[in-house]
Amino acid sequence: MSAYFIVTIYMDEMLDRTPYDSYIEQVKPIVESFGGEYLVRTEDITAFTSERTPDRMIIIRFPSREKLDECFASEEYRRIMALRTECVKTNAFITEGL
């Protein structure tokens, strides 16, 4: 069964975005090497509620939960993770489905 990684990203305009842009460039081939397929990767978001709208949203489909877990536990991913965690706030979700 496919597993989906869904993340909303909130950027602080006071922080330099350069490290996060480097993360974006480096993470895609890592995700794809574990069978991840980007379904959504955008900063063009329309909110239907008055709550805070994220600056970016990503949805990735993996062939299985095991592949998703392997990806984000991999040494390759751990090497670049700080480029994201030091510049942006995120809410991430994992779900399984069709």
C-alpha cells in the first residue's frame, strides 16, 4: 500500500532562505532514490479558512511505508536535514492509502 508524506512549510521572512533552497535542490534526488514521487511541490496555495496559510506544501507518494521510513532515516537525508530544520517550521503527516 502506498504511503504519503504531506508537509506544510512556514518560512520566516527574517531568515535567509538560501539554506532551505539548497535543501530543496538536494532532497529531491534522495526522495526519488527511495521510490518517492512528488505529487505536489508548490508555493501557490489557496486557503479555505482564515487560519494561517502555509508558504509551501509538499505531498510525496512512496511505494510503501517502509520505503518512506528508509528515506527519512537514511544517511543521505540526515546530512541535509539541518538545512531545513534551521530555517523553516513544518507540520508533517504520514498516511497510507490507495
